[in-house]
Amino acid sequence: MSVSAAEFLSSKSFDATHGVMVMYGPERFFRPEILHCMLGTSGEDSESSITRFNGGQAEIRTVLTELRTVSMFGDQRIVMIDDADDFVTAHRPVLEKYVASPAKGSLLILDVKSLPKNTKLFKLVEQHGVAVECAELTGVNLLKWMQRVAKEQYGKTLDRENAALIVQLAGDGLGMLLQEIAKLASLVGDVVEITRDDVTKIVGGWRTETTWVMLDAVRDGNSGKALEALSKLMISGEAPQKILGGVTFTFRKLAEATERTRAGAPLRDAIAGSGIFPNAIAASEAYLRRIGFERASRILQLLIQADTEMKGGSRVDPKLLLERLFVRLAGEPVVLSGT
């Protein structure tokens, strides 16, 4: 059997009769989660029940002896090889033979960075055991994982847009995201749904609230208010790249809505279908009607240009680049000095 780490954890079940488990891939976060899930299912109560070897020092004869030794208490014997890439390379033929006929009542766990799927060993593990891929979570898969954690661990509903907002504010580190979801679940109390306001206040703090005020001001054509909020953020030490990320998070949805109207969708339907938060649909519609289709069609181009310039494509001060972008997105002529 071959599954992703997210699928394995979501299933909440592990067939303890499997004689071999391989955890492979770059994401270290999942390893202890998988072990906890596996130990709970096999009837063990802690990782102390595992006999562990370092892959760079383990001897194959010692490992096999340990696996074939019957437990005095009748429990499953679990042997784990940490950092097992070199161990697998050195003893591949012996491991292939063992995986094809593993010792009864024992479980061998190999923790490796990689195990190519076209190898004989991987195919044998699929046939006689379980291979769990610990890949880095990105994009939609990351958001789905966050939604599952919120629902299964805390009984909270977290929609995809708010999950994406948490990533925007806290980054994509799984440990940090898990902490933020736990914090949200605790602070919203008995309320089931985690809302945008919850995320803004709890994850982002005053800087996030200021960012939303700034973005709303750009959308509403109030450049003065937007530039004032930008100055506060910059003085507080907020990185220009992070501010631009927040701008892109919001305005690329408006760019998508514009493209949907090009394909014939009614404007309000196009906005709703682009992931705009429900309480911002009316204001977003007013914004797009105010600046007109031609300017709205250039939103994505402006965002890409700003990103390129921010990454070294321009010698202009990042704050001035953001000011110029705000004025252009607001639909006003650019009159800033020094740009």
C-alpha cells in the first residue's frame, strides 16, 4: 500500500499486521504524527516501545535479530531505522528479501529522505507493507490539510479562503500553522466557524487590521488613507515584500473577476466566484465599476510589475513603489515625486 502522509493520518487506522513501513520524503513534520497514529493503533502507548537504530551505524545482522526475536510479553516488536538512506543503499538485497517475507509479530520502520517508486524495494513495500510519502504540502493540498486539522482536532469549520489567509499571515510552516489553528480554535470558544475577522485579529494582530484598512482604502479610492496606513506599517518594521503579498492576495481576485466577466459572467457572479469574501462583494463590485473594464484588466499586470521591481528590477525605494502601485490600483493618475 502506498499513501500520502495526509491520507494516512486522515484514515486514523493502521493495519498492525503490516510487517514493514517506510516513511519517505522531505517533510519532517509528519514523522512524529505518523508514529503517534501507528503506535495508538497497534496498542502501544509511547515511542519507548520502539527499538531505534541510527541508519549510519546500524548493522543489518543486529536489526534482523531484533526483528526475529519474539517479545516476552506477546506485544508487537517495533524496530525503526532513523536516517536510513545509507542503510538501505548498503543492504538493499537483504532488505528486499526481508520485506518479501517479514517476521511475524514484528514491524520494521525505515525513515528515509527518498525511495524511488521504480525500485524493487519500493514495489515490495507496496505489496507487503505500507509506504507513506511525507511530501511538502503546498497550494490546495496545504489548505485541505488545515481544514482537516481544524475539523477533526478542534471541531471547527475553516473555509478555504480563511485557510489561505492564515498562510498569508503566518507562512507555510506546518508547525506554525498548527499553532495558529490551535490558537484560533481556543479563542473562538464554542463558536464552530472560524471567520475572517477571527483570523485577522488573532493571527495578524494590529498590523493585519491596519493592512485591511489600507487595502479597503485603495479599493474605495481613498489613496490618502491607504498611504497613511502604509507609513504606519513601514515605520513598525513591516517588510515591503510582505505588504505587497497582502496587496496581491486581495487584488489578484479582482483581476480574476475581471477575466470572468470577459468570458461573459455577470459582474457580481464573477466576483463571488473569484473568492472575494462575502462581506466585500458589494464594495468590490463598486470598485470595478468605478475604474472600468480597461483599468481593471491591467490589475494583474500592475501586480506583476510591482513584484518584479521589488525583487531588484528597480532602484526605486520599495515604499515609493508601493505608493505608486496604490495610486494606480485606486484608479488615480500617478503624481508622486521620485518615481
